[in-house]
Amino acid sequence: MNADASAVDASVRPLELWPSVVELVGNTPLVRLRGVTAGLSDRVEVYAKLEYFNPGGSVKDRAARQILLDALERGDLADGRTLIDSTSGNTGVAYAMLGAALGVPVTLVMPSNVSQARKDIIEAYGADIIYSDPLESSDGAIRLAKRIVAEDTEGRYYYPDQYANPSNPGAHERTTAPEIWRDTAGRVTHFVAGLGTSGTIVGTSRGLKRFDPSIQVVAVEPDAGFHGLEGLKHMASSIVPPIYDRSAHDRLLPITTEDGWDAAETVARLDGLAVGWSSGASLAGALQVARELDEGVVVCIFCDHADRYIAPPRSRS
């Protein structure tokens, strides 16, 4: 029996059939924030780009896909070589997911104190994990990964080094920036994102400023070296990623752990968007910028969903 067409919601539209999960990365939604912006001028709009709509659940899908595709094109992963890289979690999930889809073995070096959710997701995709000292944060993972590669006399590993790989910012220059420009109809005046590998802000800045050099790019970072904004770097006390270009942002805003966490909790309650702490930091920065404006369109990055920060229940058996 044919379905009654009148029973189909008008919002249900046919979608393209995709060849694999690899092609699903990108084209994430841009959503206006209204709850957390109550009290701002009506001429100031704040939008969040929901990167957790990527199939791997975070903004890092973009960089990981570009890194993998470029490596495959160059032949860097020929003869069954294993991709190995350091990560604080989300890039690891993206590598693991895309590696599974592309038939590339993946080994990840990550601090042992990253959230249990990230560990479980990575293992579900079949990737191997090597844990680094939690007290050394992401810098410790970088050092350990480099040591493993240096001791690899058999050539088992391909080390893309997401912190130094131009494919990282290149992914955002090619995709994130054009999407923001398109979805705001060219009205974006400010872009706000956190500093981690720095690929998101460097690449998106380059892309947006090609459309309009007057767009203001604002980077947010933790206000101290010891912080609770997982995934972000306090550049003055960290190993500075080689891809980091200070000229890519017009302004640098320090965000406290408390402000990042508070912003994440508030946007969940007032806008129905449950996001992680690095996204909260991005939002805190975006709201600070928005309060200074009489008119403008501010876009910030929501890197991932809150579920990455919530440990699932564990069996006691």
C-alpha cells in the first residue's frame, strides 16, 4: 500500500545517498543562539556552528579527513603502514573512524586522563591506544609519539603530526570558511574559535579573510597553563604548534575554566545545545565580543557534544 502523502511532514526532504562516511564530513548546521544572547541589541546576532554534526562527532573530523586523504594520495600509507599521531581525544576519534572506513590501521597516543567516552569510542572503531602521562597533558602525548616514531626502525608508522601538518588548517580554509560565508549570506563580521592545534582558527581565518578582509577573527585560549578546558592550549606555556600563525587572529581572549564551563552549562539550559567545555570557552569569547557591538554577526565554533565529557557507566564485573 502506498503511504498517504498527506501524512508526511513537509520538513522531510529527500537526501542524497552517500558513498561512505568519509563524504559526510562537513556542511554542519549554523544555529542562531537566542537564549544566551537575551539582552543584547537586536542588531547583534550570534551563531554557533555545530561541529558535533560531523559523523565522528567533532570539528576534528575535518582535519583528520584532509590529513588522511592527502597522505593516501601521496602514498604515505602504502604497504599497510599504520598512522600514528598524538591527540587529546577528538582527533583520535576522527582518525579511528576514518581509518576504519578507509582501511588504514591507526594507533593513537593520548593522555590517560582523557574522558572515558573518548577512549571507548576510539576502541570501538578498532584503533590502538598508547597512553601518555596525564600530568604532561597533550604536550606529553606529542613527546611520546615522536619518541615512538624515532625508535621505529622498521618503518611501520606514518606520523602525520596534526600540529605541524598543513592539511589541518587547509581543511578549514577549504570547507569551514566557505560554509560560514555561504550560510550567513556574507554577513559574518566576527569569527570566534578556541586554540588547540590552531588548525581551525588559522584555516578558517585565511578562508574568511579572502572573502572579506574586514572580518574580525578572535581566538580564545585558557587563561593559564593549568586549566580544565580540555582540547585547548595555553600557548605561552605549551609546545606551540608549527601550524600556528599568530597573524591569523586579530584578537586573543583568555578564558577561565569556570567561564568556559559556565557558558557550556548555560547554553544547554537556555538554547537546548549540550556542548563540551572547549565549546563553552568559544561561546564565552563570542558573548564577550557580542556585548561590545552595536551591530554585527558573530559566529563561534561548537567543537563537540557534551557526551564526550560524560563517562558512561562501567560494569563492575
